[in-house]
Amino acid sequence: MLCGQCKIEHLDDVVAGVRGDDRQVALARVGTSRAVPTAVTQAAPSLYRPPSREPVGLEAEIARYAGVAAEQVVVGQGTTEILDWTMREQASAGGAVLATAPTFELYEQLATRNGLRYDEVAWDSGALTHDLAALRAALEDDHIAVLVDIPHTVSGISVPLPDLLAEVAPRLPSGAKLIIDNVYGEFMAHPLALTPRLLEERDELVVCRSLSKAHCLLGARVGYAVTSAGYADRLRRHRLPYAVSALAATAARASLGDDSNLRRTIAFNRRAYATLTAELDRLRIGYARSDANFLLIDLGDRRDQVLALLRARGLRFRDGSRWRLPTMIQVHLIDEATVAPLVRALRDRR
């Protein structure tokens, strides 16, 4: 499945949840910050003017939010563009990208786009996350980057940053980067602890983040990387002037300033997780202990029966067969109202 189709599917999940229930009260408290449409409306009359040539102000605001220095932040049109720049920058040396399978299909597409070989190692199928020992063992001299998603984009399970740095970083070839896709980072029980000092001392680190997930700004296409100041400057050379639109920058700043809305969104996600997993525990259905805003569920020998019921009721899910996990499905966690139809379907199962 292509990246664009994946995003459309994600949007459909949200819309399907909204249409299926009486959620006016919940909608007033979860999702995109209400400060965003107000700010965008106020900015709209000035659209005859160009945006900032370089999004310096936005990078400074993101730096405040992320707890790093402004020169350690680089903004682009979505995390996709940031990852593309990173691979393009690394591709000057040729070689390959190493990642875990299964994972987000876009990683391989971006590597191929930049003329890089794409190598994979199998994940830890028991823990449903990265096998750090396997990643370390697979590293070769021509690997110019290792790409690790934390939380994992299939299971939602995180690996601790200290473990990653201890296991994989020492084996990186000279000049290679350890790229962490951390777009679900706000949902983590223990977010990555990044400091200006750490980023400068660990020059191999490139951590990619997004305002599409917890900030619910998928349409604004604002992504960013935090890394050493020197490498951030190298990545900025790939950015075209006026690359971030005035409306996207306005929406991003408004959302970044609304801490209470972010906390609400995360809290509603955790309640949805608790509601759904309580029912799964009751039915003795397995699932991954997700650190993200989705849940990977293992239906086992009940897969066909449950999937037939979900399809009959028009409920959305991602079939695990796309990742060669034929007994599993992945569902989004937005709030309790969103997961309620799935809980009812599981209870009604015969």
C-alpha cells in the first residue's frame, strides 16, 4: 500500500468513527486544536503576501516545544520530506539503508528513490518490535543509515533509546546516521529524552517527528527533524525557499501553543486503549501493548469470524496480511466513542 493510500485510509478511519456515533461532546474536546481555525482565519487575508523565505520562527517554536536548540531543528513538508532529505544527503556516499521488517512501506520507496539499496532484518516476532541484536549483526560497511521506528509503526511497541544507542550505534560505519521515525512520540508513556547536549554528542542521531499525529494536522504537512546543529544545516540545504506555506506555519504555531488540547488528545487515546484492551482481555484475545495511537490485535483462529462481523458492520481496520501477519488486525485509537462499535462487535460475536 502506498503512502498516499495509507493516509487516505487513516482519514477514513476517523470519519467512519465520527459518523457512526453521537459524538458532538467528544468532538469538542479531542482532535485539532480549536486555536487552529481561529489563527488560520486571521491569517487568510494576508495570503497575497509570500510566506517566510525560511521558517525560522516556526523552527524556534518547535525547538521550545521539543526542548532543544533552534539550530538543531529543521522543518519540512511532512516527515516524508525530512526522511527524503536525509536519505538524499546520505546517498552522496552511496550504499544502503538498513531497517526492520515489517515496517512502513514508505522507507523502502524513499531509499529506492535516492538510489540506495534497502536491506531488512526480521523483527522480534515474540516481542513484536525491533530485534536490536539482529540489526547490529546485519550492519555492513556500506550502510549509510539505519532506520528505526519508535514506536513501531506496526505494533506500536517502543524500544528504549538507551538500548538502541548501546546496541546499534557503536557498530555504525563512519558517517552513517541512526534515523529514528518518532512521529507517534507524544503518545509514548516515556517519550524519548532528547537534549541539546545529547544531539551534539551523538551526531549520528536524526529524530524525525510530525504534527500530523497527536496534533491532528495531517493536512498541514508539517514535519521536522531534531539532530546536531551541523547536520540540521546540511538538511536545510535541500529545502526550497518559501517551502512552508503561511497557513501551515500558522496552524502549526497555534497547535504548538495549545498544550491543554494536546494533553486531552493523548488522554482520550489512552482511555480508548483501556476500554478496548479490557474487552480483549475478557475475551482472551491477544494484542500488542501499544505506545502509539493504534492497536495491533491477534485474533488467532477467530480471525475469519471476527473479520466477517467487522466487515458486515462497516467497521474499519487494517488487515495484518499486508505485513504477513495473517491473524492480526490494526485499529486506530482516537477516543472511547471510536472504539465503542468494535467493542460491541466483539461482545456480539457468536
